Amino acid sequence: MLYIVGTPIGNMEDMTYRAVKTLESVDYIFSEDTRVSRKLLDHYEIKNTLYQYHEHNKSHQIENIINLLKDGKNIALITDAGMPCISDPGYELVDEAHKNDIKVVTIPGPSSIIAGASISGMNLRRMAYEGFLPKKKGRQTLFNKLKEEERTIIILESPNRILKTLKDINEYLGNRYVVITRELTKIYEEVIRGNVTDLIYRIEKKPLKGEIVLLIKSKKEEEE
């Protein structure tokens, strides 16, 4: 059986009882970065075998994992933080497991996308999740498509690129109302709200730190 296990996005106490029990009981754990995952396992005193599964080795690791699953082994997949397969490696493995009639079970856990959205104060009855934006190729094309998006847009961004992204939003989408949530579940968790130009001015004076979930108010609500 293949278990897709959610892990904390910052605060270690967000680990669920079910996730701990699963990671203790499976035969093997595959993780994005074993050094990061080992800290989590040590925190919960989980003694288990840990292997790497990431973007650069997935082409051969998928076959290895599927063979282990066919042999009756139970395997857990985790990433550095949050739910695997959501802007993180994993969906190809899950797809291959389904194709081989291997049972896949989700062990739900924290997600920065949902966590950030929940404290944004935005209308999230309908939303468009874009994940990490292209750094160069395809970036302008994507922004041009987002001009007509009527749902709340959710983007993941790094502190090093947030200023560029805000300036691109202002250029292609206009001076929209946005919400920045950062350092989610950590001691410096913060929600910053305002029009794009105001946030650009603020961040130019004081750069942000920590991973960011950025929400853009829907075009429809802006017009209303």
C-alpha cells in the first residue's frame, strides 16, 4: 500500500497522530530531502528507513517503489513540508500506482495553500491555484491569461521573487487588491493586505523573509 503523508509546514506540533503511526508502521519512507525529513522523524522518535524521492531521481525511483509495492511492502511518501503532489514531487508515482492497481491512501496534513487562504479574508468559494510562476519562459503569457480570471488567484512565491511578482501583477493585471501570507505556522507568521502598489512600496523599504502564499482578489469582486 502507498501512503501519501502530510507533514508540518513549519510548526512541528501540526503533525497528526495518524501520520506518526503511519510513518512508524510502514516498511520504507521516501522523502524529498532525507536531511529535512530525518529531523522530523527524530522529533517524533520514529526509527525507520528513509530513501530519497525527488524531481531529479524520480525517473528510476518510481520503478523501484512500484516493485517494492508489488512485493507487498507498505511505503510512505513525504515531502519537505505539507502535502506531497501539491507543487511537490509525487503525482507521477501515484498515477503509476493506480495503473498497477496498487491501493493509494491519503494521510491528510497541513497545506500552505489552504492555511494561507484561510486567514486571508478573501472570498474563496471559487479559486484558481497557479502554484509557482514560471521564472522566465511563459511568465508573460501566463499573466496575460490571468487578466480575465474571475476567481481568486493563489500563487506560491519566494521572498527573493515576491517584489518582481507584485510589479508584474501591477503591470499586467492592474493595481489589484492582494494578500500576502508568510511564515505560516511559525513564530513570525504574518498577513499583509492592500493594493499592489502599496505593498510594492512597503516591501521595497523592508524586504520580506520566509515562504509566501500570495492571493489576488478576483476580477469580478474588484469590479463590484
